[in-house]
Amino acid sequence: MGAFLARRLIQAIPVLIGISLLTFFLIYYLPADPARMYAGPSARAETVERIRHELGLDQPFWVQYFRYITRLLQGDLGFSYRKQVAVTELILSRLPYTLALIGAGILVELMIGLTVGIASAVGRGRWVDRLGMFIALLGVSTPPFWLGLLLLYWFGYLIPIFPLGGAASPAHLVLPALAAG
């Protein structure tokens, strides 16, 4: 088992390098100029050049990619120019809500799965079993984003039981947890 895991981890390295190279390549060759966007549309050419140099955007592709990978492996995810804060801080500030959403989604999934599973086992071969299989098939084949939109529309807009957005109370977790679970 350990050898299998080690082999799989080693096989994942070229895939991760390929994905990082492809995404960096696509971002690098976007027609938009990050330095111009950061400086603003009315900035002078000297200002844009200074920002381009400060960000290292005047370096060749491979130099920029190597710096990106090196910083990524060190845990440096960069700086959000929109929020003016480190990306790691942004992620960490949202982590508690993310973990609460994951926990609520798992709880919903367990409650629905156990209820349907027990009902199907007790009524094996009867209508309850077929209904349980239909619900399971429907749950597996419905994309979570589509279910989330339907839940928002039904229970946030048509019948406004739950809030449409935010994270101020536990009620804000219900619809996302149902969609995720």
C-alpha cells in the first residue's frame, strides 16, 4: 500500500508541473497588461514601466515562471492588488466559514444518505427502495451549482425562508450546505 501511494505521488509531480505551466502560460499570454491595470488607465508610461519592473513583469517567461513556482512552494501566494493584502491572509480570513460549510455539507449528506439508505434497506424491493434509488440517482446526477441555484430561487426568493447571501448567522449556511451535501 505504501509503495502504491509513493508511486502515485511521484506520478502526480509531472501532472502538477504541467498544470502549473499551462495555467502560467495562459495568464502570461493574456492580452491585458497587469501593470497597466494596477496603475490605472490614466497612468503615465513611466509609472506603468516602473510597476512592470517592480512586479518582475519585464523578465523573460522562464524567469517569471521559476519565481512563481519557488514562491508557491514556499507558501507565498502573492499579494491581492484589489484588496491590498496578502492572498494567504485573505484565504485564512475565510477559512472558518469554509470549514463550517464543509462540516454542514457533510452533516446534511450523512442525514439524507442514512435516512434514504435505511428506508431502502427496510423496504427492499418495494416502492420505498425504488424511491430511494431514484433519490440517490437524482442526487448524484444533479450538479451542486444547479441545485444551489434552484434552492436559492425557491427558498430565498419565491418563499423567502433563508437569506440569499452573506455569512452573518447559521441560517446563511443552510442552502449552501444542502447544495453541497
